[in-house]
Amino acid sequence: MGQLSAWTHEAGASCEPLCTLLQAGCSPGVSATWPGARCPAGVCIAVTSGFQCDYSWFLFLFCVFLFTLVWLYFAIIILNDFHNFNERKGRGGFCLPYQGRVQLACRMLCAPLTALCPAPQTLLILTALVVAAAFIGLGIKWAEEWRSVRVSLQATGPFLHIGIVGGMTLLAWPLASFIYRTHNTGLKVFLLLVYCTVMIALYLAPLGITSPCIMEENQLPPKPALVGHRGAPMLAPENTLMSLYKAVDCDVQVFETDVMVSADGVPFLMHDEELTRTTNVQAVFPERAALNSTAFNWTDLQQLDAGSWFLERRPFPTVQSLSAGDRYQVAEQRIPSLEQALEAAKQSNISIMFDLRPENHSDYQSFVNATLEVILQSGIPLQQVLWLPDGFREQVKQQAPGIQQVYGRKRLQNEKEPLLRVNLPYQDMSSEEIRQYRQDNISVNLYVVNEPWLFSVLWCSGVSSVTTNACQVLKEMKHPIWLLVSDPSILHPAPQPCAPAICGSLSAAALQESETDVLLTKINSLMQE
């Protein structure tokens, strides 16, 4: 013991600071031992069998948090298409308000934080199961949204990279602390290899990040034209004259709508095959509410209220900001005929693009004939009419050659007649395809684009126009959300100096721990002597 006292005195140490050092290296719940060690009086070493269990649950908490964070990203991205979900549920009488969507996503994010309260293991497992169920449900019922996430990475990729670099940098300190405390050499090596591999991957990631918005300012294409999806459905009930005029106020160039034909041959504007979602048919004709829209006469359709549902269900948050005058006008809306819509479009000097539904109807050819007759009699310039339906397209070309033909498909290799206009979901075309189509003088319209981040990506890609519910938002955009120069070293300088420094720090921590083991072994041998 005299040799031990002399050795600690030469090192400027004593038993008390040695205890403090060991306690700092082994926090409560951490076991720190070495082979053959005998614990003398005054040496304070916390020994608890729950060390591995505690770190396992912490790792699980961290993984669940990341898992939930990924789900929050998905939830934010699919908000662009949430109107589709609301439409499907709205046909059954259910509509989730916009605020509810945001609250649901936030609660999903905050769920791991509640794991700090009693029964954390149970809450963590439940959170992981709920998020996993959400991903499975998304894959089964809404699989096309996976492609939306792919598109979103073109907008968020550079910033996600910077965020991940920052997160990995912050993780370096607790990881170094853990490596310093653990005595499992294999685990140390494994963690170092994983961390260094990730940092090297982040170091090289800018070389693989692609986005159409990585360009010079002078290369930016013109702003895409706006096509009002059923008018301006955030400001007025869809497929009504009020919605058309609100879209005109938003400077849209095309009013996109859906046409059906009544039982007595009158084309009218309606998207759903049933009237229950956007009218009060259940109150006026309860016994016929489930019938197809085409089963009603025009006189019956004129009795229906096509606006009040908009105030009651509030499909968009903008409904709350409507003025008293707008609310009164909404309540007065009726189902418009195609003739009325064509007259309004002609007076407003905008084009009209429509689907003719349902295409599987037995009388579809008569629907085409009735629609063509109304168009030709309306006096609207035919170049302002954009025809979407594929059924009997050749007949339409012959009877009204001035109508612009829009195709809902990509061009074929052996196309007999070159396409001039295509109308596709935004998930179906890559930035490279859009640029190629535009170089070949093919007008590209993509739908449905509501969020500024998505509009920015398509703007940078050079798309001709977008169909949108949020014309009042996209109208105000004078520039994409961001543009970056195409130099990876300028884009992402962060990981370049950080990766070697952080990996070196972790290696130093492991080396320091190795030296500490040697020190403790030497102390133990001296104590045994």
C-alpha cells in the first residue's frame, strides 16, 4: 500500500479524486470492474446489473424517435394530396379538417417524448406499433404516395443532408462518452466502424444529390401557368360558378372541371358519380340519394344546394377566413350546367378543360354527342376548349377539329400523331422527362399541386402548367422557394471538415479508454502487492 500511496502522490492523485474519476466514468447504473480487482475502502464504484438494459432501452427510444420523425416527414409531404383522402371519406359522410391532420402528425412526433412518463417501455412499444401500422396502411391504401416522397427528396435532399450532418455531429459526444465507459472492445470497434462509415457516406453524399433547383439563376424556366382544379376549391365550393370566378381572380388560365349528363340529356358539372358529398340530395331526395348523378333530370338537379356542404364540412382551412358576403354567396350555389360554365369561361377569357364521366356508362356515346352539341352552340372559341376524355376522341376531332386534344398518358414510341399536350399526375414524370417533352414542344400539365415546395420543384423542371387547389397561394409566388448553384463543394461544405475530426475524436476516446484500462490494471496490481 505504501507503493500505491507513493505512486498516486507522484501522479498528483489521491484516493478521493480517484473515486471521483471512477464515478464520473461510471454513472449510476453502470458497472465498472476489471479482472481480479478488489474494492478497497474509500474507492467508490457504482455496480448495477441494469447497465446493458438501460442502454438498450435508450437505443430503442432513439430508434423509435427517428422512426416517428420519418413518419412526420411523410405526413407533411402527403398533405399536398390529402384532399384525395378527404374526398374518399367525404363520400361516406366523413371529412378530417386540416387542423386535425396537423395535430395528428404532431402527436405522432411527440409520442416518443411521452415515453419519459410512467410505463415508458409500454408507451415506446405502442408508439412503434402505431407508426408501423401507419406505414403499412399507407402502403396498402395509398401506395402512390411513396412516389410523392421520392419527388419531395428533390426539394428537401440538400437540407436533409445538412440536418443529418448536424445530427451526427451532435451524436458524436454522447457516443464518445459511451465508448469511453464501456469495456467491450468488440462493441467499441463496431460503433466506431458504423459511425465512421456513416460520416464517410455523408461526406460523399453531395455527389449523388440531384434536384432540378440546383441551377444558375439565368437558367430558371418561366413560371408554370395555373389550372384551377374544379375552380378554386379552397375559396368556393368545387365545380360551381363561384369557384370559376374565384379562379379567374387568381389569374388561372384554365378552369378544370368534370362533366356528367343528366337523364334528360343536359351536361352539367359534377365530379362524383353520386351527389351525396357536394349536395343536399339526402335531404331533398332521400330515397334516391344513392343513385348515380346521371339518373336525375336537370329540373331535379336544379333543386339541390351545391354550396352549404362547403361551410359545414370545411374541407380546407381557408373556409374559416371567408367574408360574410362570400358565405352568403356560397349558400346560394347550385349545380351549373356546362352551357353556363362555357359562357362564364368565354366572358372571363379563360380556357376550360374537362373529363366526361363516367366513361364506363352504357350511354357514353350519347354523352359525347350531347357535350359536343353544347360546345358548338355556346359560341366559345374552340381553342379555349381542352378535351380530356379518350372515348370517341376521333369522333370529336372530326366534328370539332379546333378543340385542343389533351392526353392522359405518356407518348408512345410509334406514335402515329405526335402529342401536343399531356395531363398527368405529378408523380408520373421525372424532371428529365419534363425537360425532354418541353424540348419537343409538348405542353406538360401536372396535377394536383398545392404546396409551394412541390410547385418550386416543377417550376425548376420546366413544366408548362400545374393543376392546383391553391391558386391563391401559388399566384403569389414570384420565385421558387430556393435555388442553389450546381457546385457540391459550395452546396454542402459542412461534412468535409467534420467527418475526419469527429471520427478522430471517437478514436481518441477509444484510445483513452484503452489507456484507462491499463491504468486501472496497474493500480489493481499495486493494490494486490
